[in-house]
Amino acid sequence: DVKVTQSSRYLVKRTGEKVFLECVQDMDHENMFWYRQDPGLGLRLIYFSYDVKMKEKGDIPEGYSVSREKKERFSLILESASTNQTSMYLCASSFHTGAGEKLFFGSGTQLSVL
Amino acid sequence: QKEVEQNSGPLSVPEGAIASLNCTYSDRGSQSFFWYRQYSGKSPELIMFIYSNGDKEDGRFTAQLNKASQYVSLLIRDSQPSDSATYLCAVNMMDSSYKLIFGSGTRLLVRP
């Protein structure tokens, strides 16, 4: 079975803290993604990685960075958390079908920044 | 204009009816189209994908693609209360095969 594991289901942090969100996949997928999901805005891509140590900005990278030191692990870093980063964060991994990416999602991390 | 648009709903249908969910997209060069189902409090799961014009059937689900009109739809036959969820349309953008753009989703309610 496909498995994408996010380290925390719920997280509460204070403004200005550095926050790490961890994601691990066991499917040997090349590609990994971080999205955030907000009511009425849908899923928005923050960053993705198509190989170890490779990363590309998505649509809303400001205030975030990522790290991919190993194929199975993709970390999202909030350098200095702000209240507008309160959101549901979803990690995904994918394989390329030749006709597009099939994404498999983790269970999500609900982050609250106070 | 949003790149992928969906009516937010809720779309309410009686049990046993056909539910029709629609999605339009702006990038004419888009090649691949996906439907994800998301139950409340859960993460999205892939239920269908399509990349050729026409229909693709999988059990009670049919995906329909019309590239000329830039829309993709999902039909759910014999709707069940367990189909009540938010359905997300996602499109691969032509400029990046890695990048999926999601619509904001349509909430479906199936009344027993």
C-alpha cells in the first residue's frame, strides 16, 4: 500500500518560531510536493522536488523553504512563522504516468500560528 | 480568472441519482486531468484521471473531457450517501509536467 506519512497531525506554534514539517514516503517516488489548503482557496502548491537536493518553487513559496536530503523525505520549513501561515499542510508524492502526475497525499498537518 | 474553476456547491442529489460535477480550465495546452475525492477532515485521494477527449468509465464513475471547450466533468451513477465529499478537479499545466493546479472543489451531498 502507498504510504505518505506526515510527522504531526496538529501543531500549535507562536509567531516568529521556526517550524519544521516532515514528510516521509515509502514508495520510492521521485517527486514530492508540499501544498497548503485553505477554505475557498483549494490546494495551493508551495514547493516541489523532482529529485534529491532538487527543488522548485510553486505558486506561493514566500515565507517557506524546503529540504530534500534523501529520496524518501521532504521537509517544509517556516523560517519565522506568521499568523497567515495558519493552514492545513499536505505533503504528497507522485509517480509520472506519461500523461501526468498521480499524487498520493499524507494525512495532513493542521498548523495554528498564534 | 482562476486557472481551474469549480462550482463550490453544495450539490445535493437524492440517493440513486446521477451526480454531475463540472470543472473548467484556462490553459488550452493542458494534457492531463484528475479527479480527487476528499472526505471531511481527510486528505484527497485520486479516483479518476483522463487525458483523451471523450469518456472514461470506472465502476460508477465516468470522467468526460472536452478539450475544445476546456471542461472536464465527473459523473457518479447510483449515488450513495458514502459519496458525500468534496470533489477536487486537478489539471497538469503545459509549462510543467510536475505541476498540478487544483480547483477549490465541489461539495457533494447525497441525501438518503
